[in-house]
Amino acid sequence: MDTFIFADGLYTKPSTMSKNSFVDTTQLAQLRHDMNSLRAELRGEFQSRVDQLENECSDLKQECQILHQTNSQLKQRCDELHYTNHAMLDKISRLEGEVKLLQTSFDKANRKAKYQEMLLKNLKWEYPLPVPTISRLLSLGYNEAESSEIFQDIVDLEDVTTDMRMGQIIRIVDPNPNARSGHTYDYEGYFPHYEEFADALIEYRHTIDYMENEVFHFIIGDYEIPRKYLDLLQDALQQTHFHVLKFFSNNLDGVGYIDFIVSSVQADKKLKVLSLNNVVFENSSEFNTMCSAINDHASLKEVELTGCRDDEDEWGIFEGIIAMKSATLEKIHLSEITLPDLEPTCMLEFLSSNPSLKEFMIEGDPFDPFFSEDEIVYIADALRNNNTLRRLQLKSHREPPNNIHILESVVFNRSSLNAAFHSNHHCNLTLSGYGNYGETSDIHKFNTCNDPVMNRRKKIYNILSTRNRNRENAAYFESYSISIKHMPQILALLKPFAEHYLHDENGRQEDDEVKPLSIAFEILRDWKMPELYDMDKMDED
């Protein structure tokens, strides 16, 4: 047994003593009561929390439903706004179109009003200056020929001035239409008539503006004209704009003539074509200024330079043109100019830097050797990658470079149908002169149509036609292992291709072309016919 020591002595515990002998039943009951109370309290709090969460979930569901409804409403509103936006854009586009039409109508009505106002103002207008008689001019010391010339010049000037005042359509305005030079400007009485012409020229802008479907030219021909007369014209051309400006050489008073041309070009907002004939530039700076005016012009489409020269640099004209980078020029015609020995890549860079250029014509000086073999190679490269240029004309009076045929092969490679297919079908190439080469070449007959598909068909039919004469088409198809199953397609293409085969200028078929029936007969006769015939016999057996 175990022995315990208490304060009052010894106590011996029996070995069989119960575990609950010392548990107070009152405390146990209290513990149970407390546990039940705690359990009830926790159950109440838990139920309260559950109820609270259920209420919150219910509120959240309601909020979610509200948000879903709101989202649906917003989406519907966005769709409505999107539709409204498209409708508004369409309406704005229509309104802009209507505004443009109204603006166009207003501008046209305004131009018409100004034109009619000019006619009304000049209804009773008469030429205010007297025309000197020939006898009067003889009395002033001029001989009979000089007097007759001065008289006729003033009469011509009176006529064109009167026509401009009356609003007549004068497609070519030239202060000296008969291009007389010599004693006209020596006569002091001539200047007032020129002043009257310049005043009428300023007023003539109303006629040009109103006659919008007409093309008006202003020309200063190949005659001498002093500076004070140019000043009158310059002031007038700042206000009256023509579609075509054409200037010839001015031998009497060249000082300021280039400035006159440049300022006229820069001021002319209607200008489409600029032509300079035998105009002499004193130095490269003058021509560079001219090139800048051409390059920066917003509406200029075509430039023609004939016989122009740079007194400081004989090669300056071509070098200046080839250095231009214009976004609007479509045609450049150069003739009777000196061609320098440029870097071979210059032509390639020029064609690449002028994306709108459609026509480029060059005629060299009679003593000019023209392009070198290296330059020909780079011109050919430029044509291979250019689908904008529609015409390239090279004219020379000298023998051609040995590799001139490279240019032809770019436009029409006759070595195979595939090569012809991948040729340049946009640019019409003309080679003139070059000894007898230009006369014997037929390359200018191709790419004459604006549709490259038709040009391609011409070339393919030309190859088929040429081979047909020697019965080479079938052998060609077999050498490339073309399947016989393509025969129906090839025969079907002969007719549309034949519609574009070449004719002479009278519409007659040329000697080197054959009828499509001849090509079809050759193909049907020679292309795998023995094999097909043998197969047919085997089927019968």
C-alpha cells in the first residue's frame, strides 16, 4: 500500500482505492452547467453569424443582380452609342460631301459672277490707244519694212488685248505671236500698248478661272524683249495663272530673264506644263534655282527642256534634272542637251527618287556619245523594279553600246515563255537612232497598252507565233515536261491572246504573226500526238 503524509499524521491508501474518491460532485455539476451554457452561447453566436452572413449574401446577390442589370443597360447603351457614332460619322461624311459640293458650286458661281462683272465693265470698252500709221512711222525715220513690222505688231497686240478684255477664249496668249524681233521695241510709242496688254492680262484671270475645262497657254516666243517689258509681264503673271508656260530664248536683255521665269513658275498655281526652249543659264546657280522651283511646285506635271544650256557647266542641265526628287512630276522630256559621264547608278537613283514619273524622254546632242555600258546596266536594273514608268525613250545619233540589248530583254525577254511572263509589262521602250539599231529594233511595239496584262499577252503570243513558223512549240512544251493535261487550257488561251497580237498602223496583221488556228493546229498535230495515238490503239485491242 501507499503511505501519504498529511498534517494530522499518516494515512494509508488502500491499493483498490476508486479514481473518483476525491472528485467533488458539486464542482462536476457546475462544470457541466458551464459547458452547456458556453455551448448554448456559442450556438447562438454561430447561428447569429450564419444569419448575418446569409443576409449579407442575400444583399450581395441583390447587388450582383443590380450590377448585372446595370452592365446590361450600359452594354445596350454602348451599342446604341456605337450605332449612333457610326450614324453620326456617316452623317458628318455626307455633310462634308454636301459642304464640298456647296463650296464647289459657290466657287463656280463666284467665278462666273466675276467673269460676268468683267464683261459688263468692258461692254462698251474700246481700245484706248491710237495705232500709228505706216506713213507716221516712215516719217519717224523707219524704212518701209520696219514700219510695216511695227504697225503689224501693234495691230496684233491690239487684237489680243481686245479679245482678253471681251473675255474671249484665247488658248495661246503671246504678246508677239508672229515672233518678230528687231525694231519693234525701239519704237517708243510701243510701250503704252504693252502696258495696256499687261492690264488686260491681269483682268483675263477671270476668264481663265471661269473656263475651267479649257487649257490656256502663255508663251514668250523666240524674240528679243527688254527688261522693262518683262517687268510688266512679271507683275501680270503673278496674278493670272496659266496651265502651260512656254519660254524661248531672250537674246536682247538676258539679265533677269531667268528670275522672270522662276517667279512666274513659283506664282502659277494652275501650272501643269513648263517648256523651256534654247534658254541660256549664265551659271549653275541659276539652273539650280530653276530646278528648285520645278521640284517644289505642287501641281506641275510635265517639264520639257529643248536646247537649253548652262554657260558655266556644259553638263549642268542634265545633272540638275537627274538630281531632282519630285513627288508630282509625271513627264520629263530632254532634247538637244549634253549628257555627262555620270556615276552609273545616277539613273537608277533618279527613277527610284521620282515615284510619280511616267514618261522620261532623252535626246542627246548629235556629238554626244550617250550612255555608257555601265549606265545601260543600271538603267536596266531600274526598269526591272519600276512599275510606274510608262515610257522611256532614248535617242542618240551615235552607235549604241555593245550591251544595248539588255534594255530590250528587260522589256521583252524572248528566251522563254516564263522569261517573257516575268518581263516589264508597264514601260514602253523606244530606242531611236543608234546608227541602224533603232530602225531595226521592234521593241517599241510592245508595252503600248496601259493594261500590263494585255502587254504580257502580246509578248507570249509573239513567241508562240514566231516558234510556229518552225514548228517549235510542241518541242518546247515537251522539253519542259509540260503535262498533256494542260493542253485544253493552252488552246483556250490562244484566242484571248490572239486578240492582242500586233498590227501595223493600218490595222493589218504583221508578217511575223500567224493566225491562232495555225498555232492550235501545230500543237494538236505534234504535241504528244504519237503517244496518244498509240494509247488509243492499245485501248481498241
